[in-house]
Amino acid sequence: MFLLYVLLIVAGTAWLAKARSTDWDDALRVAIYPINGDGGEFTSEHIASLSFDSFNEIENYFEREADRYGLVLDHPVDVYLSKPLDKNPPLPPAEQSPLGVMWWSLKLRYWAWRNDNYEYPKDIKLFVIYFDPEKHKYLRHSLGLQKGLIGIVNVFSGDRMERDNKVIIAHELLHTIGATDKYDAASNLPFYPAGYAEPEKDPVLPQDMAEIMGGRIPVTQTRAKAPESLDETVIGEATAMEIRWLDDR
């Protein structure tokens, strides 16, 4: 009975938060919590170099894209930087059973509440975990959860990686407010037309930009390349509808 009560409270809170996150009456307040994922000095130094200005590119990106869709709110996202955390969030379950995922989601939200060191109001919590690229060739898949408005973002440390990192952070931020992936997980190729920045382009390939939730710039039917920065991405119409920037057609 107690667990059912907890689930009902969580569900109700998540519904209210979701509705608030996409009404676009006010700017979304996004708090970023940096975490040293490998405990190394290089990563520690990179985190120490971060400032509020480090994430202006994300704010500017959402301003630019909102303007394309005629959103009344001209500054839809505010990004704030919290103090670094010294704890890692719970890992998702190895087996993706519905019960296991639900239990992990509850644990993650509890962990996020217990480890929230940003004392000011926020709508979305993004826990950005940094790793030294000299020590880690591959990173776990990042996650953005609409339930709880929480993101777990795995990125590489170092100034030269920051433009790539902003693309990943923006992608996961969009997940938290309802945007879905628009690429094939097996091939990483964007779906046509929703995962294409310019699906009506003639000829359609090669594309010049990436749809942010499509993840990559389609070059041929079998090849796509990663965007180098947010300047090479757009929010496509399908994504704009999911986040309520555009009415269903």
C-alpha cells in the first residue's frame, strides 16, 4: 500500500511538472550538476574551469530555434551551473524489464532529490558526468527522462570537446520535455523524414544540417556524420510538435 501511495504521488508530481515544462509561459530553468566520472585530475580541472557562461551556447540555440517557430517567449531556456557533485547517480538496470526500469527510475529521482545542491528554483536537473577521453574510448548512453525532468549526460572532458558536449546536453534536455529519438539505434542513421533537418530538400542527400533528435547529418543512404556544434543542428517540425512549439498537422 505504501509503495502504491508513493507511485501515485510520483505520477501526480510528474504530470504537473510535465505540463509546466511545455506551457512556455516562462523560461525553463535548467540546472547543470557536473560530476567527475573518472576521478581524474584532468577531468577535475576541466570541471573547475566551467562557468555560467560555458552554457550560453545552449540558451542561444533555443532562442534561435524558438524564433524560427514564432514562439512568443523569446528566451525559452535559462541554464544554471551548480556546484560539482562527488557522487554518481544509480546506473540503469542491465535487463530492461518494466519493473526494473520503474524501480531504477524511482531510485534515480530519490537520488536526485537527496543530492540536489542547487538551492535555487529549477525545472530540469541535468547531471553531466565528465570523463577523460584519454582514459575512456566509449561512454555509456546518455538519458533524458520526462518523468522527473532529469537527465544523465555522459560527456568527455576538455575544452575541445565542449562544442560536441553542448549538442548532447541539448539533445537530452529535449528528451526531458517530451522529444523522442529520431534515429535507428542499430545504425545511428536518422529516420526520414522526421530525423532530417531539411526533408524537402531536392536532392534530399546530402543534408547540410542535423535534426537535433536525429543526431547526425545524413550524407548518403548508409552514412551520416556527427554535427560539430549546435550551429549544425536544428529542431525539426516533428520535435517542435512534441515539445508544443508547433500544433499537430
